[in-house]
Amino acid sequence: MLRVSVLAPTIRSCLVRPVRSRTLIHHLKPLVGPQRLYVRFNSSNQSPPPSNEDVKSTNEPQPKPGRPKNLFNDLKRLIKLAKPETKVLAAALLCLVTTSSVSMSLPLFIGKIIDTTKAPLEDAATEITILGLPEYQFYTSLLVLFGIGASANFGRMYLLRSAGERLVARLRSRVFSKILSQDSYFFDLGPSKNGMKTGDLISRISSDTQIIARTMSGNISDGARALISGVVGLSMMSYVSWQLTLCMSLIFPPLIIMSTFYGRRIKSLSRQIQENLGGMTKVAEEKFNAIKTIQSFGQQKRVVHEFNQEVRKIFTTSTHEGFLSGIYYGGNGLLGNVTMVGLLVVGTKLIASGDISIGDLSSFMMYAVYTGSSVFGLGNFYTELMKGLGASERVFELMDSKPSITTSLGRKIKDIHGDIVFRDVKFHYPSRPDSPIFGNKPLNLTIKKGEHVCFVGPSGSGKSTISQLLLRFYDPIEGSVIVNGYNIKDMNLTHFRQQVGYVQQDPVLFSGTIEENIRFGKLDCTAADINEALEIANAYNFIQAFPAKLDTIVGPSSSARLSGGQKQRLSIARTLIKRPEILVLDEATSALDTSSEEIVMRNLMAVAGERQFTMISIAHRLSTIRNSERVIVLAGDGQIVEDGSFDELYNNPDSELNKLLKTYRE
């Protein structure tokens, strides 16, 4: 199952997308409309020095406010989604007109056929004709007409289905691309400020987009067919008997009132059902990913109860929708039956008075059924349209959510290999505004070019936050982060991150082969590049032990279960293959045994010396800390309490580093 919120940092920090995703996007590219971004910025080659606004800005980035709810605007956007399929939909509409014309001509033909039963009684010598044609020619023409109608119906169904599938593919691709462009504020808070969970995102991509596509293809077809049938039916009914048509029209006002009320209520319920489905998917996805933890605690019943609560929400809302549907369709059926009886009563009196024939009444009753069905069809069209608008609100909410941190704008700095400066930085996470990370004092820190720095401190002291700010997953509340003299806010973030390597404590491997996972860092890497990266990460030997070697399938759903240490080594190799100028290791070797960690760190130090990149480590283990040139110790409130070489701090028995290492050993 897709884990967007977990994968987002990995995807954004790497160079390119994996081979399989790249192939998918390649096929969907023609379906995705161009997206234009306009920006105004200084075009000079040199970045201006950080301004006071950069350093002292108190405006915390937030997701842009949600879109206003407007039924007409949503409807216009739905129509705009279908614009690329205009020609196909026009052809489908032509087929629809053809098949509807054939269907609506049937009652007239049946009425005329019924009236021929009187001909032998009146004049047996006269040849029977129907609509001026001999019987043989009439029935032959009727069969040909039915064949044309069947062919047109086939064309309508095929064209609408293909248009709907292209629409949903295009919409899903756009929504998925939009999600990947969001920043961390989106996943922490979301448009509703309650956070955006993976399950809800999956529900919007899969279920909501399908409802929208159905609304814009099949439902529009049904609505158009109902409209055509209704107009033609009323016209033919008026042609047969204006008196009966007047009686029939009495049913329209109550039907319109009922459909309007029902459709508006269904729109609200549809959105609520989709939100509840998203909540259920979120719970299921979370529990499936934690299945071993659940089983180890023996909490299956509790988790099932939690899931059942989400199911009950869907059940309650859906049964309420069923209750309203029962009232609506039951009322429609009652009105239809009463109307049909009334038409028969009036019609028999008109036959007795000689105003219409039996065939005319038969034709009229069939047209009445068709017209009544079309009126109900228009009601259903309105109802389904409201469901589509309810789903579109959730999808458009995603598409209208603009990230506060844009990755594609700014200067492309070719060389970021320089000093890293955190200047007067204050920060708190969006979901915890009352918990400043670095205490009441701003963070001021300089990391020299090519230096190997290790951050040490208790949990929650802000070690990982420093790496998050460096990669600009978040912006400081105040202050600035400067790399090689450039404020990272002025940089093209995608280009910047391509030059930064980031390895997390819990690395993510995508479904695919080991080679595909390594190439995620750099698609055009050679086999020699892959082997070199695997050797540095001490991963080459265990991969060679697999029967399929680099072609071994890994990932969340694979049968090849890798240990935590193996995953970490593959993640290190994937990062090294992009040859970063800055390498950030966030507890990247925590799952390795001491011997393997020594090999990996020794190799990394050798490569860092050769390639002259800056390396930032976050660690708790002594074996990692002692390989660093410089150790920075953070207190529990995020303040820097010590900063020096490992030997200097380690040889001082009263140092904060030794106190911290003592707590680790205990």
C-alpha cells in the first residue's frame, strides 16, 4: 500500500524517480495537461545576502487556505476536466441521439401496428400499409432501423467508457503529482489543519477520482439520454393527444421539488461517506503496517474494534442515504403509478368520444412510460451529479492546496560545496506550536566545508530537526539557513536536494529489484557505479549471496525479507551513487552490528576524504561518534552545550559528551 507521507522525504531528497514509476509517468504524460508556473525573481548570478526579513521573519509557512465552496465553480471545473475528450464525447452524443431516436420511434410504430388490426374488418380487399409502406417493406425497414440503433448504442458505450478511463487516468496522475509536490506542512496539517493521512490520500486518488470520472462520462450520457427522451416523448405525446399531455404535466412540479431536495442532501452525504472511507483506509493501512506489533501485544480484538468503529461510521451514513433514497424512489414510484392510472381513465373516455384510437392510446401510454422514466432519469442524473460534486470537493481540495515551500523555483546553484550556516534559527513543528525545538535562544551554528560533524543529544533535542531544516522540509520560524553563501530559500530546491544525500534511520525500499532501488539515486549510473556504492556500504557480499543477486525483489510486499541493517546499507549505497556534496546520516547505521558499522564508517571516511564532501552524522553509538572530526552536543532543550573534537571532549571526564555516553550505556 502506498505510504505517501512516509515516502515523501525520501522521494524529494533523491535525484530521480524509480524506473517503474518513470515508465508509468511516461505513459501518462500525454494525458496530463501542461502546468505553467509564473515567478518573478532576481535574475542576477549572485544571490543577495540574507535580508533582515529572512533572518527575523516571524511569518511561519502554512498551507494556503482552502478553496471556497461554490457549486457553480466546481461544476465548471468538472466540465473543464472533460474538455480534452470533447471530440470523443461529441461522437458519443451523436450515437446517443441516434439510439434515442430509434427507441422513441418504437411506440409510434407499435401504435400504427395495433391500428392495422381494424383494416380487415373495414375492407378486406385493401392492401395493408403502415406509414404508407407495405407490411413487408415496413418490417424490413424496422429491422434495419433496429440494427442502426444497436450499432449506435455500442458506439456510445465504448466511446464513453474509453473517455471515462482516460479522464480518471489523467486526474489520478495530476492528483498524485500534486501530492508529491507538497511540503511537510501539508502532511502535518493538511488543508483542514487536522493532518493529511496516507489512507485518506489513497481514498481520494482511487475512489473519489473514479466517482468524478463516472459523473463526467456515464452519468452525463444518462442525463443527455433522459433529456432527449423527455423532449421527444413530450413532443410525440402532444402530437398524439394534447389533453393527455396536459394531465401528464401535473407530475412535474412535485418531481422537481423532490429531486432538488434529495440531490442537495445526497451531495453532503456523499462527501461524508468518502471521508469516512478515507478514515477506514487510513486505519487499515496503519494497522497492516504494524501487524507484528499488534500481534506481539495480543491486541487484535482492540484493533478490530477500532476498525469496526470506522466501518460503523460508513454504515450509519450509508443507511441514512438509503433511507433518503427509499423515500425519494418510493415517492417517485407512487406518483408514476397514480399518473398512469389517471392517464388510462382519461384515455378510455377519449377513445369513447372518438378523439383518439386504441393505437393512439397505446402509443401515448408507451411514450408516457418513456417520458416518466426520462424524468426520473433526470432526477438520478442530478443526484449522481451531486455525488460527483461531493467527491470533487475532496479532490479539488488537494489540487488547490499550494505548498508553502516550492521546489521548482529559485536559482540553480551548481556548487553547494561550502560552509553551512544556521543563523539565528528558531523553529517549532506546525503540529506543536507551543514546543520550540531550540528553546528560547536561536540556533547559531557553522559547519565548515568538507567537515565531518556528529550531533549528539538526548531524544527530542533537535538533532534530526537540523537535518530537516537543512534539506528544507521545513522553513525556520525565524532566521535563515545558508549554504556556500546562498540562502536556501533563494535556491531551486529540487536542484539543491539533488546535491544532498540523506539517509534516514528507517530507510524505505520501494517494490522492485535491488538494482532498481539503487538506481533511484541516479538512473544513468553504470554497473561499475552500482558495485562501487555497494562495496562502500558493505552491501556487496550479502547481495551476492542471494540467488537473483541484484535482481532480487525487495520492498514492503516482497518475500525477500531484509534485516534492518541490510536495508540501511542499501539506502547508504543508493545515496552515495548520486555523489552528493553534503551527506546527512540520521542514525543511518543504528541497525548494524559493531563490525559492520566499523567497515561502513571507515569506507565513508575514506570516500569523504577523496570526494571532499561535507558529512553530518546524527548518532547515539560511540562507534559512530568517535569517527567524527567534530562533535556537537545538544541539551534536552536543543541548546548547544559542547562543541569540539571527539578526543577533546571524550578525554574530559566531566564533559557533557561523557555524561551522555554514560546514560546510553546504562
